[in-house]
Amino acid sequence: GEGHRDEHMRTFFAQISATVPIDDDLLLVGDGEVVEHFAHQIQAHDHGRGAARRIEVEKSGPMTEPQLLARIRAFAGSPARRTLPS
């Protein structure tokens, strides 16, 4: 059981890693251990190739699209402007 799960995880990580640009900073959002394992795998791969990028893991349950966009903007250094109600 557990060995089979590990193989599925390695395959999944490899597929995702192949689609992630190698020099972009990453914000990984999730509510379980998988997101942390993925972050560690990417960090190890980056270390092996002598690269450095910012990788942040944020524990979170489901988010609405506006919440996710706000989090991405804040991560990118451009948080949404707050307006005062009229």
C-alpha cells in the first residue's frame, strides 16, 4: 500500500515539476502534507542545480478566486489597494 502511494506521489510530482518554470518564485497553497513534500522536492532539485528562488508554502483550506488572487498579488509584492467605503 504505502510504497504504491509513494510511487504515485513521485509520478505526480514529476508531472507537476515538468510544467513549473524553473526560475519563477513559487507560492504553494494547500491544506495537507503533500504541498510541503512538493516544496521540499523542488528545493532539493533547485539546490542540486545551484539555483535559488523563493518558495513559500501556505497552509490553507479552500479559497475563493478573489481570495486566491489577493494572496497571489501579495506574494508578488503588489497587494490590492484598499478603498474606503463611500
